[in-house]
Amino acid sequence: MARVLLINIFMFLLPFIVYGAYLYLARKDDEDKNYWRDAPIGWLFAIGMVLVFIAIASLIQFTGSGPEGNYVPPQFKDGKIVPGHVE
């Protein structure tokens, strides 16, 4: 679950990171420090949300087990918890 959360957070922040890298590398005018005040925050937010949606859709599509098989729930055997699995 933590992996999915970290992927989604990274995908959301990716446009902001790229924009910040662009500002750092471009360094248009060192006297004007209002780069982030004039930033297209709405567009960066929208692009981040699209990337999160794509990440969620790809995780749903390409992870997990197939629809065939029987699910065996977690069990307590010999003093240990055996995780659930598909047979």
C-alpha cells in the first residue's frame, strides 16, 4: 500500500519538480524572484492529477493476479499467519 501511495505522490509532484528544474536551469532574470508566484499552478495541478489517474489505471491493469483461481483467505497455522493467496 505504501508503494502505491508513494507512486501517486511522486506522479502528482512530477510536474512541479520539472517546472522547478526548468526555472533553475533557465535562470531568466536573477533580480526577479517571483518565479513561483507567477507559476501556472492550475496547469501543474491538472497535469499532476492526469498523471495520478494514469498511474492508478496502470497499477490496476498490470498488477494483481488473474481472475482465474480460488482465493484462500489468510489462515493461522502452527502459530504463524499464512497470508491469503490465489490457488
